[in-house]
Amino acid sequence: MMNDFDKDLNDLWQSQPVSKIDINQVKKRWRTFQFRHRLYLTLDFLCLVPLIYLLFWSPIRTNSPEWYFLIAIGFAAVVYTIYLTWLRRLSLFSGKSTRDHLHLLRNQLANNVRIAQVSKHSAWVVQLALTAFYLTLYINGGLPAAKHIPVVIAIGGAGIANLLFYLWAARRQRRFARELEQLQIQIDTSEL
């Protein structure tokens, strides 16, 4: 049996406004995701072209540290591109119904959090690999003295660029996590 306080509390809870999901906004957001992810996918694959050129047509001699570094970078880049493509698969190949859009938008937001996280960590991994590569060349005597200053400047410039990329990816990760949480709250409180 309900007392007056419980009844008042129940009435208050029942009178709370329910936020409706704007289906047109969901569709618009989904189309934006699809366009952006197709663009990102194209850019990801275009970024592999210089590596392919360097591996097959560059003057770098085989069995050199540079060659092994390029092979390692090439392998990592291909794996990274395949993983990003897999995370973007929802926006690249999607269903047509509105419920599908909502479900796919939620899942793609979760994947966008993962993409931003992987991108964020790739910044420091790339910087570490670049520094280790040139440090190895320096230690083994493969880096001429005339190149020391330009290499240090290049590593410093790459460090600044990677720091900015890391901060950008971290901000995107937080934004996508916040959007995912807001969408999930909207879905949970909405009556579709």
C-alpha cells in the first residue's frame, strides 16, 4: 500500500518530461558520420601510397636499418589502417531504417571513442619510433655528422606535431564519449 509521500513522489516522477529523440537530427548526424568516415577511409589508404613507393621504388638499400624501419612502419600502418576501417565499418555499410540509424549511431559513437583513443596513442608511439630509429642510426654510425642538427630539428618538429595531434585526439575522445553518454541517456528516457 502506498503512503501519500510515495504517491506524491511517484506522481512527480511520472510528470517528468521525457525527451524525445529527434529522428531527423539522428538521420542528419548519421549521414555526416558516413561522409566523414568515407573521407577518412580514403585518406587512410592514400597515406599508404608513400610507404608503398618507399618500399618498392626508393633508393634505400635492402638489409639496412632504414629498410627494416620502413618494413616495420609499413606493417604497422597497414594493420592500423585495417583496424580503423573495421571500426568505421558501421558508418560505411549501414542499414536503412530509423531504428537502425539510432542503433548504428550509438555503436559508431562508441567506435569513434576507440578511434580517437588509438589515434591519441599512435602519436607518442610514432614519436618514440622516430626517435629510436634516429638514435639507433646515430649509435651505429649511420647518421653523418652533417645531418645531426637537421635530424634533431625534424624530431623536435615531429614531437610538437605529435603533441598537438595527441591533444586533438584526446579532446575528440572526450567529446565522443560525452556524445555517446548523452545519446544513451536520450535513448533510455525516450519512448520510441
